[in-house]
Amino acid sequence: MIGRHHVLRYGAPIIGRIPAVSYPVAAAVGWATWQLRPGFRRTLIRNMLPLVDGDRARARSEARLALRNISRYWVDIATIPYRDMSRFEERHIRLVNGERLAALDRPGPLIIVSAHTGGAEICLQAITFRGRAFTALVEQIQPPEMTLQLNRLRSAGGGAFHIAGTAGALAAFRALRAGGVVGLMADRDIQANGLCIDVAGRMVRLPRGPWELAARTGATVLPIFATRAWNDRFTVTVEEPFLVEDTPDAICVAMQRFARVLSPLLRAQPGQWCVPEDFWAEHGCGQG
């Protein structure tokens, strides 16, 4: 039987070499998925509803955009081995508050925290392409061969990718202890052990791992958010870097700080949020 990992393995070299064709095709696949998978469609609409104050017409429109962006994400990853990542930033990214990237040029451990918006993965790889080792934790996707294929593509840009979990956290800890850069997504609690934080007016669990790592290693935290303008054109907003003290209260405060920056972005551009699960139901922990 042909699995998704076979499609990715044999299709990625074709998709990745012709992004001008692949991105429009991906958008068409997103449209077809919208038509053929009503359950998935309803899930995406539910994700949008709290962000648009219950406006169902806008929720449907933003959900369609989110699905197109999810499809384009796969093209992003497939193109990494065929990109000149040293020039991707200048060719494909418009920076907002770019002067804050000076944190990358300073010695010492650095954690870049982001969310599943726009083309976050490829943008973060491009921005960290500055001569420093880059380590990232990623979600395990089934079947496991799928994750292996994805990580081979991702690592072509120069980073080291580990599955989120005990071993992955240890790899990230070691990288930070060595003064490296670690990239982490902080908007989905895939380990199901997070803290309840207000995001866009609702209480949801966010992962505490990024903040505990920052506290224990003394790493500077640099929040960066990407949004997709069109295909492989992105806007990347760099927020103020900060430190996290090694106390439970400080970790919670850092998570709230992240949520206060993330929430306006999600409300302003809901269709940029590429989250495939029923987010508010799976991560919810009471109404705010």
C-alpha cells in the first residue's frame, strides 16, 4: 500500500524544484479538501469562530484561507533542499522590527518561540541562517516514516530536528548549554502538560516546555511570528527579546506575555493560523 510518506518521499523532489507551479497546485488541493472533507472543514471553522467573535461567514472565509495555507506548508518544506537559504530572507521576507534580530548575533543561548502561523518553519530556518547551530523540536506524525521524511527535508536547511518528548527536550537542553539556538512552537500543548493561559479571550493549555528551558538555561527568548502574504512571500514580525527567571510564577508570566502578543495576531489574521485539530476543544481548560 502507498502511504503518505511514500508520496512525500517521491513527490517532494518534484514539488520542491518547481515552487512557482507547486504553490498554486497546493492552493487547489486545499480547495478540493474543503469540498471533500466536511468534518475537517467544520473543525477549521470552529477554530476560527472565537477569533472572529462568532461571525460564521467570516469564520468560513478564514477557515478556507487556513486550509490553503496548510496545503502551502507542505510545499514550503519540500522546497527547502532546493533553496539558497542564505538568501531566502532578503528575497522572500519582509521584516518588521528587524533590528531585534540583533539578539541572534550576541553570544549565549537563544530560544526562538513562534506559533503555527503563515510559513513559520521556513521563515525561522532562513532567519537563523546566520552561522549559528539551530536545533528544533517537532511533533511526531503518524506513520513514523512520515516524520523521518519531513525531518530529512527540514534538515537540508542546516538545522537539527528532534521529536518533541524526553529525548528531544534533552537535545534542546544540551544545545542551549552549548550556547546554541533552539526553535520551539509555543501555541499547541502536544505533551498535554501545559498551563492554562488566556488566548484570545479563552482559557487554553499552552506548553510550558519552552519557558522551563529558558529558565533553566538562562536563554534569551525571542518571539517571532510569520504570516504568508502570498505563496512564498512572508512578513515576519520580531518581538522584544526577554529573559525568564527560574521560578513557577515567572514561567507563568512569560507564557502570558507570549499569549498577549499572539492573541492580537490571531484575531487580526485568523486564516494564517494553520492548526488542523479542534483546538479550543482539545486544549481548552475552562472559559475565560
